[in-house]
Amino acid sequence: MKKILSFLIALLATFPLHAADGDVFTATINGGISMTFKVLNESLQTIQVGNGSYACIPKSTIGAITIPGTIKKNGTNYYYKVTSIGENAFAHCSGLTSVTIPSGVTAIGSYAFNNCSGLISITIPSGVTAIERSAFSGCI
């Protein structure tokens, strides 16, 4: 019995721990910036930037950022595809000057860039089909 139990535990330890829909995690992107992501659909491995309630990066971040198209979650052996910018994702990040959004993104949430007063350039891919209310309110 102990051998079977030990075998099962060893077998389970070889499988990656998957996230569930709605899970929130942080990953380091270009330039060492910590960014928060939310799992939208685990089976499709899709995520959004931010969790919908606060800025996904430190509000003190200054300069340009490029959002990666895929993110590897710590402790897993697979990548998530970034498909949207969540509500309030960059709200009040007034030091941002430029943002490049990856081609897989199709939606930008409400107030996503609210009060990003330093934002002078944003690259939005042609696949974006929805930009919610006040996504860029308070920007230059």
C-alpha cells in the first residue's frame, strides 16, 4: 500500500499545477516590471492584463512598456495568451509615456488607461474590436 501511495504522489508531482478561471497572478515583463494578470479561460489558456479592480503595474512606473503577447505563469510549463486589457488595468499610471499592445488583444476594458496623463503614444492592434467606455479618459 505504501508503495502505491508513494507512486501516486510521485506521479502527481510531475504534472504542472494549472490555474483556474478567475485566478490572478503576477509575472515579470520587459524591463523587470511586475504586471498582474487574470486567467479568463484556463482550457483556452487566455488571460487579461489586470484583475479589473486596480492598476496591474506599480503606479510609479515611468516610460514605455510593451505588453507581451504570451505570459508564462510561475510554476507551470505552458504559456497563456494575452487577449484583453482589463478594466482599470493601467488606471492612474501617470508616468507611462507609451504602451504597445500585442496583436492577440481584442478588447480594452473600461477606464483601462484612466488618468494616464503622461501617455502620448499607444499602439493598438487592428484586432481590437471593443474599446469600452472611458478607456482613455484623463489622457492627453
